[in-house]
Amino acid sequence: MPKIDHDTKERILAAAEKVFHANGFKGTRTTLIADQAGISRTMLHYYYSTKEELFQEVMRQTLSAVFMHMSQLMTENTTLANLLTHLIDTVSDLFEAKPGLPSFVVNILNETPDVVTLMTSSTQDNLPAQLEALLAQEKVKGTVAPHISGENLMMDIYSLCSIPYLGAAYIKAKENRTDEQLKAFVAQRREHVKAMILKTIQV
């Protein structure tokens, strides 16, 4: 039995992410991933026995580092405004590094709802609850509107940050933008989202 080679494993995960983003979960075949990684299908199944197992690992690696960073931000002694701007930067940085991720998640939710269970079991997202606790403290001080919830706030941040990537082709074509102009627009929108979120939570 061959030994686990970490370089090969990382190559498989990089290939799987690319193929999943391009083809969705249903449209992905392990043969495509093996070809993209430059290995045999037999070798691929030595590392990951099923497509579902590989999908879970891709999602875990993609999101766990982000959730960990966000959770660390939650524990730092900082203002709520500073925390939220850092959260927006973290989500935006993720999408900038993986621009196919927002559309991939939307396709998964629409076309393969049973895979949502795999997504939720791949990560431990305690951010809404952590954010809810911080918001409760600010509500006592009268600095945050009573109706604001941690879950809705995280959904607002995710959706607002994802729109430029979901609609990139339209946004680029509508104003005849170049790649550089589109990149500048997305960077400007990041600051717009920060201002919008901060205004939303105010009393």
C-alpha cells in the first residue's frame, strides 16, 4: 500500500476545488478530478474513497480557516464597527481568492439540496451565535438597533459581498468594463458594503 504523500493530497484538493466550481457537485466525476490532478483514478480513490468525502474535505479546508480567523476576531478587544469591517474584509478576501465559490454554493443549494448536509457537517460555524452575544452587549448600551440579529447580519455580509462575483459577467458587460476596471469596482464596493452594514446596525 503506497504512503500518503501530502503534495499529492494537496494537488488532489486543488484539482477538486477547480472541478467542483466549474461543474457543480452533480456534474463532477472523480475521473475529471484525477485528470486535473495528473494522477490515476485508482490513486485518487486511495486518498478519497468517494466524491462526497472529497467534497467535504474541500469545503472544510475552504471555510475552516475563514471561520477560525473570524472567531479570533470575535475574541479580540475591539469595537463592533472594527469587528464588522474585518469580517467584511475576510469574506471579501475569500471571494477574491476563490471567485467561483459564491456561484458554486448557489448551484449546490438550488440543484443538490441533499448535499447541504455535507456542507454543514464539514464546518462548525458558531459565528452568528458569537456575534449575537456581542450585539446583545451593544444593545444594552443603546448603540445597536434592537431588531439586529447575528444571523441576519452574517447573511447580509455574505450576500452583499458575493453579488459582484455572482454577477461579474453582467457588471463587466453593462458598463463595458475592462478586467482592471471590474477589479476596481469590486474594491470600491467592498467599502460601500462596510458603510452600509455599519449604518444598518445603528439605532
